[in-house]
Amino acid sequence: MIIKRLKRLLLSNKLKFTVATVLILYILIFSNIPTGFSYILHASDISGVDEEGRFLYMHGLEDEEVFPSGDFSVNRNFEPADFETEIHKNIYSFDLNDDFLILVNKDHPLLKDVDCELKNYNGFDVDERIYDSLQEMMKDAKNDGINLFISSGYRNYNTQSYLYEKKINYFKRLGYSKEEAIEIASKKVTPPLTSEHETGLAVDILSYGHDIMDQEFGESEAGVWLRENCFKYGFILRYPMGAEDITKIQYEPWHFRYVGKDAAEFIYINNLTFEEFYELILEYNESEKTK
Ligand SMILES: [Zn+2]
């Protein structure tokens, strides 16, 4: 009796339909077919910017499509918080000669120590031009019940070299060869002249509620507050989760970089990494030159 019923069930159209639906959903969810729910942005997807500074965006085999930057909703990891934008800036309004838009990474090392006026914030030096914004951010967080503190600010060449060498030696002591030790160490500490901390524009921020530099900081009250509010003060979360292939740096929910309010807002709204933002400005400038 049971076997008969089971046989009938297996052959029923209802079951076939269910299996097919589940299969289709599975393929859509676990494959990279863009479903419209979320689409991960990569620099290579952006084929340029039009005259009005809007992204020209390429996906799949379709032709180029134009997305106004404000409506450009990509979802790399976190949904931007809801807010009304007062300053609507398009990519063409940014100038890479702006001191605050300096790109520093392994491919773009500094040529020498940055020469900026420093100001001490609770024991850590920062470029004095970002001092007020930093102070305002820390104060507003405190008003929201979040007690933040700086755990790293400006580092000069010697300090960065010292930290880097120390990390290499640590891995050598663990038994790695010199080459291996350098490779692992450079993922943890950036080599001298390639660290944003050498610009005076980057700060590491933790909270008294979560004072360890780990990935869980990003999910702490302080980490969430910083991620959602830092742009209002001109800062960006410099190494977001899921963007390691672009930034070449692991997710660092504690590392914030000053880029100025307009740039920070633009980067936040469009869910970009600083590398992608920089690349877009370059592309726009080049398309201007060839006009
Ligand atoms: Zn840092």
C-alpha cells in the first residue's frame, strides 16, 4: 500500500514541478547569473564614464548601459543606510591633484615620507587638516553612546619599516623561509612607503566595547556605527569585506581613511573601493583629454 502511494507520488506532476522549481532556484542562487537581487561590482565592469560623469557599465554580453551614479545600487556586502543626499557629486567633479585623494597601496607607493603638519589626537598624530573632522566624528559617536578610541594614526617611514621587519622576523622564527616570511608578513603589515598610515590621513579606530582588531569589530555596535556614519565626516571604510581582490588588503573594519566629505559620500553611496573610485576619475580625465 505504502509503496504504491509512493510510486504514485513520485510520478505525479506536482512533484516534478516542485523538483524543477527547486532546481531552477538553486541554479539562480548559487551560480553567478545576475538575478537583479544583487550584483557585485568590479572595476572591470565599468567601461567608462559619459560626459555627465555617469558610469558606463558593462555586464555580460549586453551593450553598455548608463546608470546615473545616484541610482547605481550595487550590493557588495552592506546596504548603505537611508539618507537624503544634499551634495550630489558626479565623478567629474573630483580632481586627483587633491591632497586628500592620494592613492597609496602596493602598486602606488609613496616616493618619500609625506610632508604634512601633524597634530596629536589622544596620543596619535594625524594630518592636522583632518583633526577637526576626526574630533567631530568621535564626539558624535559618543553622543550616540559609542566610546571610540584611536589605536593608530600617522607612522613615519622608520616606524613602518620597523613594524614590517618585526613581522617578517616573527614568521622567520616560526620556521618559514625568508621569501615565505616576506610574503606572509606583507599581507599583515604593508611594506614601508605603501601604507596609508604614512599619509597622516588614515586612522585605526576601536571602541572600549570591542578593543581588538579583528573582523568581529565590524559587527560590533561601534563597527556598524563607523561604517554607516564615517562618510559624513569625510572618512571611508578603506578595506571593505569582499573587496580583497581589489584592495589587496584583508577586510579591516577598524581602518578609516580621510578623503574629504564629497568623495566619501560618493564612495559610500556607490559602494566603491577607493581603488575603483580612483580608476573612475582617471578614466574620466583620459576621456576628457581625447575629446
Ligand atoms: Zn590601519
